[in-house]
Amino acid sequence: MRFIAVLNRGGGTLRTMDLDAFESRMRDRLGEAGHTVEVRTVEGRDLMDALREAVAAPEADVVLAGGGDGTISAAASVVMDTGKALAVLPAGTMNLFARSLGMPLDLDSALAAFATGEIREVDVATANGRPFVHQYSVGLHAKLVKIRDQMKFSSRLGKMRASVRAAFATLIRPPSMVVSIDIDGAEIIVRASGIGVTNNLFGEGHLPYADHPDGGTLGVYVTTARRLPQLLSALAHMLVGRWNRNAHVEIHTGKEVVLKFNRLHRRHRCVIDGELSPIEHETAIRIHPKSLRVLVPHA
């Protein structure tokens, strides 16, 4: 296969690596398996243009994207429905979509998996037309990311420490919102501190990512906890994949979800695959089954 690799220089572990040495290993490992690879390392501001150019290149069979979940989400939005495949190099902090695909988290092991991998079709979701591969969220998660992004950190470990501090600040003063949630035509109205709509249901017993990325359904996670003990309990259950055991988390499934917010302040934001974005008064979220071809480890 013919690869074009787009590496986000500022993404996760890539920012502290010897990229020249890694690019050399990438060419060697894929070349040994009979593949060709062209590597393009870019700054974050140039990422989308580089991804579009890679997808448009007639010689490319696979677009290999290296970076965090935001980078991978951006790559999926460009690759989906093109007939080309996406290879996910897990160079971020959590690498949740990579985990869902069963990718090794060690970068050199990921290269070995690409060399002998196979193509699989998985789902993508959209929020008002914007694709995402992991989660759209409002409330708790959005406030945490907003606080964390105001902190300074220069490494994966630093980002994790900043996330812990931001989580503590968020739980001390949690958000509260009244939201109408329409799930496949059935409406519920809730007062929630957090809502997450996920590209397939999260699996159990591990970090929040889908075990079946081709399940064809949205997961809707509504956190109603507002007091600190309740919030800490919900957070603990989330981290170990035990959402369904928490009395303050409601779980629903559907093919189409419409969120309508009662009141929004200009400071409110949503998070789409880890990236803060403006929030809209009405957001329609849909699942697009098997709309993305991905390169995964050989079964």
C-alpha cells in the first residue's frame, strides 16, 4: 500500500520526540513489508490543509495521521466516505479512538501493526454536520477542558497533571443546565451537570472508549450529580468503565439525538473529541455506520 503520513508536530508525544529518527523508522518498517510512505510533518495550524492534500493525492491508499484525539478526529472528518483508509498513530494523551480500534499505544508497535494490518469499516458520528469519532460533550467535560487549556504544560504528563487540577476545580463548582434531549423522536427534559453523546456505547471495565466501533448506535450519557460526593462517585465509575452502576448517570442509545438548551451564556462551550468549540442552541447528532475505512492490526 501507498501511505502518506501527516504528523502533527505539536501533538502529544510527538512534540518531545526525535521526529527525524522516528520518520526513518517509519519508512524502514513499512518499506520492509512492501509499502511506500511519504512523511509530512506539520504544525497544528497547517494540519487540515495537509490532511486534505494527502486525501486528494491520487497515489495515496492510506492516510496515516499522528497526534492526539483531536488530530485523529480531524483526519477522520477528511477521510470518511472517500474510499481511502485512515491509519491512526496514537501520539496523544488518552488515544481513545486508537484504543477502540485495538491499536498498540507504543508508536513503534503501531508501525509494526500498520505493516501487516487489514482494512476495517467503522462508524463516524456528526454534530450539526461536524464529524467526530469519540464524543460530543457539554457541561462538566467542557468546563474541565476550558480550565485545563488555560494552564501551561509542555508534555503528556504535564497535560495529565493539568487535567487533574482542572477536574478538581470543576467538581467544586459544577455546571448545571436544563436540556431537552430528543432520542429517535422520544423527548426527555433533564437538569444535568454533564451530557456526553458518544460514537457507539463505551465498553465496561476500562477507560471510556467503545469496544465495538462499528456498532451503529449513539450512546447518550446524562450525569445528574450536582454535589461533590455524587460527582466524585460518577467520576470514579467513569474511569473504571462502570457507568451503569452509578445512580446519577442515565444511559440511553439511539441513531439520532437532538439537544436543545434552555439557556446559554456566551462563555458556554462544547467539547468535540477533546477540542473546545462554540455551543449551539440546538445540536443534531447522527451516527453514520461504517463510513470510515481504517487500518487496524491483523486479527
